[in-house]
Amino acid sequence: MTMTIKQNSVKAWFLAIRPKTLTGAAAPVLIALALSYEDSFLYRPAIGQTSVFQWIPAVLCLLFAMLMQIDANLINDYFDCINGVDGEDRLGPKRACAQGWVSMYAMQRAIAFTTCISLVVALPTIYWGGWEMLIVGVLCALFAFLYTTCLARLGLGDLLVLVFFGLVPVCITYYVQLHCIPRTVLALATGMGLVTDNLLIVNNYRDRDTDLKAGKHTLIVSIGPKAAEWLYLALGVAGVAFCQWQWTEGRTWGALLPILYLIPHFIVWRKMVKINHGKELNKILGMTALNIFLFALLAAIGTVL
């Protein structure tokens, strides 16, 4: 049943920005901040100063990540509507443009606004991280457009998730604080990216038939549903495996706590395989999002223990 929502209303914009997805943007930054906070005590540049951790760039990195997620959501909503991906046969949650909740012109302006605001938020990080932060900000904005407009249709969406929900947010957030990227950070960034990719796996697993009709050749369309199910399980295990690099730093809890993530991960995987098809997979999408945040929380807590 279609919801009656006034066009361009507050409720319409609330649905368009998809607030539930913001935890996925915050999770990798959370890991990076925990790592950099713990490691910051190793540096004492001044007498009486116990840490070089800076809270202002920490907040800016978190805010930028969330704004870019909102921007990507709006871009996805707009271009999927244009390309006919969000038709009446859509299994996932209804989209704002396709349902007429937000006008196409208003969405164009919102995309321009959030893109600009995201870059404005990123600009001050130049003070702590150098001019390369500007390049990172521009690339994030550019690939937010490229993901929906062409790369996702070519089956490259999963690679972008690994890069922009793992390597970039974790490594860059850490770099802004301590101006280096240790191997442990790279390992956790990779693990975070692999685990987060399961959100896209479920989304494309659910939409495999409609994506095929729309000419959207995602990885799941290419490898088939059975391989997708095993890939979902494997990505979670691989994510935890990368956390085991924490042993090399003497962080026992940093290696052990993420293992607990495998329990809910396996449970959700079994439910996903059992459901296999249809709108019920939206429940798996929500459970996967919670599991991703749990993984980040366990990794972050384990790091500082």
C-alpha cells in the first residue's frame, strides 16, 4: 500500500535521506577513531600532554562521512528513478523520486546542496591532514555520482564499498589524527570494508531479477544467487580474519572480540538462505546493518581495552 506523503515535505525528505544507512557510514570512522585515540598516547609532543588526539577533526570526519552517505542516497534515488530501476515491481523500500514524494527538481537542488556542504565540512581537515584531504573529499563526491550512474551497473559496486566504506574512511580518519597509516589500520580497514559489503550483497541479492531486467549487471547478477549466499558468509569470516592482525600489536581483545560477530552473522546468513527471494529479504538487510555496526563496535572496544 502506497503511503500518502505531501511532496517535498519534511517526512518526504526524511525518507529520502534513509537515516538507517547512516550507521554504515559512521561504523568505519568509529573504528579509526578508536585506533587513533589509543595510538595517540604513544606520542607526547609537549610536557603534560598525554595524547595528541584532536576532537575537532574527529567530529569533522564523522560528519563528512554521514553527509556523503546522505548525498549518495539522494544521488541513488534520483538516477535510479531516471533509469527506471525503481519501478512498481521494486522489492526494496520505496524511493522518494519514484513515488513522487520529492520532485525531480527539488532532488537536483538537494544533491547540489549536500555535495557542497560535504566539501565545506571536509575543507577544515586540511589544517590537520594537509592538502591531500581536499583531493580525498573531491574523490568521495565524484565516486558518489559514478557509483549510481555507471559503476554499479558494471558490477563494480562491491569494489567501491571496500574502498569507500573501508579503506578510505578508516585510513584517512586515522591519518588526519596521526599522519601515518600502519599495517594494523590497513588490515582493519579492509576487514571493515569486507563486512560492510554484505549490505550491498543482500540488497543486490534481493533485487537480482529486477536488476537484470533493468540492465543493471551487479556482481550478484553475474555470479548467481547460490554463489552470492556463500559470498555473504565468506565476507563476514574474512572481515574477522583481518582483525586477527591485532595480535601483532599485542591487542588481544582487538583480535578476540570481533570473533563474537560471527555468531549473529551466521544466524542472519542462515535466514537469508532460507528466505531466498522476495520482500522478506528487507529484514535481512536491516539485520545485516545492525551486524555491521556490531562488528565496528566490537573492533573499536577491543582496540582500547
